[in-house]
Amino acid sequence: MSLVHPSLVHVALLALLAAARPGVGQEAERAWIAGDHHIHSRYSVGWEGDGGPPVPIVGGDGIYPIPMNALMARHFGLGWMVTTDHGGPNHSKVNFERAYPELLLSRTTVPEVVQFYGMELDTPGADHSSVIVPHSHDEGARLREIEAGWAKYDVWPRDTLRDTEPRMIQALEFMRRLERPPLVIAHHPSRSAPALGTYGLDDPAELRGWNDAAPEVAVGMEGAPGHQAAALAEDGSLDPDGARAGYGRHPTYGGFDQMTARLGGFWDSMLGEGRRWWITANSDSHVHWREGGSDFWPGEYSKTWVLARPDHDDILDGIRSGRVFVSTGDLVSELWVTAAANGTEAGIGGSLDVVTGADVRVTIRVRDPEGANANGDRPAVARVDLIVGEVRGTLEDPTVDRNSTTRVVRRFGAGDWVREGEWLTMSAVLEDVGSDRYLRVRGTNGGELEPEPDPRGEDPWADLWFYSNPIFLDVR
């Protein structure tokens, strides 16, 4: 693997190259803005030591400067991103003294991309998670406080008491009480799971506990985790042993984690409780696959689309409120889902008040772009599914990972929608709605009725999906 560690001289050169590009205006109306909340820079360090406190090695894990990540994000169509370096002993110092100043430079270098300061938290009692800090004058100090206080590996020698599930609840309660609370999104939740419905470091009860403790902070999980290029060799051939997303124990399904992809599975059980629990997609970029890594550049393959204005606060509000859909391979570039009844309507992430027994019309508009994606392909939407489940309230058993009421109520094919240029429009009516429920939408370029387990060596560009977050129907 070729490890390239550009110096700050190179970063300054990138700044000069980018300076001619105009900044993004702040007065725009809300639109779909693509982004990525899980990106590593060279400050996801390596470590070396001979028994004493390990010494951080810049470029030892992630290898790219933050401005380079931002430039590539812009190149692949992103309008926002989060730098999320992960830790180790006293990594909070590395983040604050080295990564944060480079993020400030990156904001000047690439002003078209709204850039957040964050980290990949070494989560107590769990795997990893994004912490996204609101943009403010003291954002650097806030993140340092969170990482130093709660990242399970930030102290030396290691303290096993920092690596417990109750400790994470305490961390979330601390974050919830901050004047401007951050967001927390669980990373690759089933990467350690050995089988379908058998969980590893993250499990249903644990994620419910997060959401119970801080529902405005712990808002969701990666639906499509990063490392999607794990089956691509440097020369572009397929590695027959490569597992998409690094899910070596139990595979992804169409590139999506089992907690999301399984119809009537964990995600649907959360939505069936009425929880505002959203899904995202990202690159988890450390090292590009052309340089021996398993990653795409930010935005090259996966995108999290947020309906927002191009500023920090509204993008963060969009994620917190679920105005989000996700896509892979640029299969779609806009997704509008509207539920309408009784003269009112709601969109993705929203709630619609429905009179008992009323009909609800669901309209879906998908932009199926004609241009080529980053692989040079022009994938086409082959099918769109409308999925509905009942909302029955909080479950007594927090380990539940099934919602038996969830079903596909309509599958739309090419004969079921109206095409106008890049736009596909379709609709369905939910008749005589008599109880609370939610609806969500997914689609694919393939023929699988349900996402199948991804075989090792699968070309990620051949198996593409998009998912909306839900709309809730509150029946009165």
C-alpha cells in the first residue's frame, strides 16, 4: 500500500487552487444537499510505544489531510461533511491541537462544503459512533471535553470502567445537557454480528437505551456503512475474498446493515415504537481503494442527502429531524415522498395528523439522473417499494428486533410511474387508515424483491439501493 502523507505545504497549495471558487450563499431555500458524516483524516493516527504511553503517528491509519478530503468531497458532489477521527491514549489532545486547526484551514480552502468538527467516538460498551458538534466559537473545546471525558481509550493506562454500557448512558446524558447538544449516530452496528438476528457489540436493547437517555442526541445509525470498496483491488479487479463494508462475520444486504435492510427487522421495530430513529450512509474513508485501502472518497459511492439550507445549523437540524434519504452509486439524486390527507401533507422525517378512517395519498417523486456516476455507469431505477408498518407504542422488551406488521404495500415498476426527463412520479392510496403507522420508501437498480446477503467479491457498483427515512401517520 502506498501511504501518502502530504505536508501542510501541499495543503496550502490546495488552498490556493480552491481559492478561485466562490463561497456558498446562506440565503438559499431548503434543497437536498448530499453529505458524509464519517470521514477520517491523517489524524486518525497510528500508535507506537515500548511499554509507556503510546506515541501518536500522524498518517498511521487515515492518511489524507482534511482539506484533501474536502476537495474530494466537493469533486464528488457533497455539500457538507464531518471530520471524524478516532482515538487512543490522549487522542483528545491530537484532535484539539492538530486536527482542529487543519479543519479551520479546510473551511477556508473549500468554502463550498459545509464542514463540521466531529469524531468517531470509541463508544463505551459498544462499537463506534459519530459525534457531530454544532458549529460555534467553542466547538473545539466542546469536542475535546467529550472525547477526554467519555472515549473509552482516551486514558492511559486503559481503564476498563470506561468501557461499559452504563458509561455510554452517562456520556449521552452529559451531551444532552450541553447548551448546544451534538448528534450521535451509531457506526456499522452489525459489523461484529455473527449471524442474522444475532448481534455483536451493538444490540437492540443498547441502542434503545441510547435513544431513551437522549432522544435529541442519539438519533440513528448507519444504514449503509462505509468500506464499500473492500472487494475492489488496486487494479480495479474484484477481490474474491473482499467483504463489503468489512462485514466479515455476517454480510451486508445490498450494501446495507442487517439492522436496516431486514424488512420488519430492528429498524422497523424502532419505528413501530414511534421512535425518531434515522438511517444514514457514508464512506468511512481512511485509504482509497486505488492506494490499497477499502474505501471510496467521500461522496464517490455513498451519500446522505439532507433537506436543508447550506449552513451548519440547518443541516444539523435536518439530520436531527430525519429530513434524510440515502443512496449508493448515485442511483438517485433527489427523493420526495409526500403523505397527504385532510388537506394537509408531510414529507420525509415529518408527521401527518390523520382523521380516523381517512385515506392517505402517498406521492413519490424520484430523480433518476441521466449522467454517469463515479464509476462511469448510468444506473437506472428498476423498482421502488412503498413500505408501511404499524406504530403500537413502547415495547416492554427492549431486545425485540422485529415488527410483524411491516410489509411492502406496493411495488412500482417502469409501467407504474410517469417519466418526465429524469423524474419518475408514482402514487398510491392507503385506504381507511384507522391506526398510527409509518411509511418509508426504498428502491434499487436490480431485481431482488428483498435485499439478499452480499457475497464476497461482489462489485458494489452492480447492486445499488436508496432508502428514505419515514413519515409518521398520527391517527386521531
